[in-house]
Amino acid sequence: MYFSTQTVLTILLILVVALVAYAIGHSVGALRTRRSIDSQSSSELAKVTSERESSGTSSDKQPRFAVVYNPTKPEAQEIIAAAQTEARNSRWAQPLIIPSDEEDGGVAAARRAVDEGVDLIIAAGGDGTVRAVAHVIADTDVALGLVPIGTGNLLARNTGLFFENPEWSIKIAMYGHDRHIDVIRTRTSPQAEPDTSVVMTGMGYDAAVMETVSPELKERIGWLAYVEAGSRQLTGNRTKVKMKFDDKPVQSYSIRSVLGANAGRVQAGLELLPGSRPDDGLINVLVTTPKNIAQWASVLLAVVGRRKRGLATEIVTCSSVTIEAEEELALQLDGDFAGMSDYFEMRVVHAALTLRTPTPNQRRQMRSAQWNLPG
């Protein structure tokens, strides 16, 4: 099928307009929810507890949580104060407050919290902070709570935990329901130490976008900065790779990108990999092979149409995949650039991470706050 340059630009413009419209709608709804929640009295907020606290189960050990936070975020001090206040008003010990380090994104902070014997780590930051904490506490008894304050907030968006008010997020983390979700362990060589992704990891085009996005532009316009960076990466050569899915025979592709997803939703509600679930023990792998701008339009149509196979796309469901490329390609983990390599391995670890999610009582309270708006 032939696409003129004007047609391609029109399709891309429609997508950008749709994404902007969705973002505006989401922001207005979030603002109304924030105003509604902030208007509630402290006694009403105190109702947002779960069966975990109201059951009256006794224990000699006073539970304790840590807050691992990104100190560059302006909301950090508000979140810390809210966590300390909630701990004072509950049966929990005062929290351990640890800033993340720019060098490792929060890995050392999370390890310190685990060494201190905490029951819960609340990751207050963006996808990098969440991933660093998850890397440490996967396959342990320590639970993960989220206070999303980044640009992407991918795990929060995919698990219904994207809330504007930090008090709600903290209460959910402290008193919520445990949901066991998968992680993706990655390697950049057969002998390398594994790294971790909780939502999406990729090789090629999407990783190159993460590498070249402007931090200043991202600060000004948020996730739309990725659209700008992506438009600059559309032209380029394909790379020959060999891919092995589970125990199946090796397959050859000429790719622009390989994206492995534990969950498929990104910003603005766009679902890149439909049917992806963070607790099914599987990875959905999106392989894109466009030769030119016109075929990028077919990739867009396949994604929007939620198709598993298109002219330049294929989605493969597996529990592991190994990629060997003819040249080094960019890598990304949950939206963070992760270097260059000609080898990349993804392997799902089923139910490795305990994530705190809202209880039915908390959901009822939040639903009431959202819709019973002040006049």
C-alpha cells in the first residue's frame, strides 16, 4: 500500500491531537479529583483504611516502612511530611526516609531499607525510582507502594495507582491489598548480572528515543517531549537480528525496534501491546520492521487497531526472548536509557513483586471523592 508524505503527516498529526486532547481531559479530571479530596475533612480521610488495619491483628513487632524518594522532585517534601503524619496517626513506626542517588536511581537506598528490616518501601518518584526499588525487593517479602511523581509513571498507570494526591497513595501503600505481579529480568550478555524492568524494556528505536529526549523540553511539556524526540528518530536503517523465543527455533528479522512488555499501557492511555497483563507470567514482545516513513504509518495503524500482526509489526507472546544483533543498539528499561549492546535477554519472573493496591473500601472512598464534587 502506498502512503504519500502528506497522508503520513496527517495520520501522525491526528495521533498527536488525540493524545493532547486525552491529556487535557485527564488533567482536568485529576484537578477536580484533587480539589474534591482536599476539600474532605481529616476524619473522612481517616476512613480510607483497609481490612488489614481494622482487623485488629496483634503483633509484637511494630510495622515500619521506608520512603525512597527522588530528591530532585519538588513534591518530595510534601510526600515525606504526609508519610510521617500518617505513621504518627497509626500503629506504624516512624518511617525511614532515604533519598535516591542519581548514580543508581535508588538501588542503594532500597538495599539500606531492606537491611533495616522494613515491611514496605514506598517509591516516591518516576519510573526510574520504582524500577530501582523493584530490582532490590523482587523475590522478597517486602511490599512496594507507589507515590507517582514522574513523567511516565508506567507501573502506576497500568495498575490503577495513578493518583494526584500523595495522601491517597500513602494510605493505599500502608493499608492496601497485596497484588503479586511479574518482573522482567534482563541481561546484556550471557554472563552479565541481571537488571530489572517492571513494565516495558526495549532495544532499538524506542531506546534511542529515550536517549535523545531533551530533559529541558520534558520538564516544560512532559511526555509530549517523547513525541518530539520520536519524530527525529523515524528515519534510519534497520538492523539484522536473530531472536529466540522460549525453546522455539531461532528467527531472523531486520528490525527498527524490539519492545518487551509486562504491561502494555503508556501515557495518554495508549495501549502499545494489547492484552499485556503484569501478573500472567508472560511477556508480549512487539517487533517493528518498517523500511521507511510510509511503513511507520502502518506500524501506527497496527498499534491503534490493536492488531497482533501488521505489514511491519509482529507481537509474540513468550516467557523469555534472547536477541543477538549484528551491531550495538540502544537499550531502555522502563523508559530509562540503559546503554548500548548487541545482545539482550528478557525473562519473566512470575509473581516476584508484591504491590500494594487499593482495597474495595479504599476504592469506594476514592470513587465517592471523585464524583461527589463540591457545588
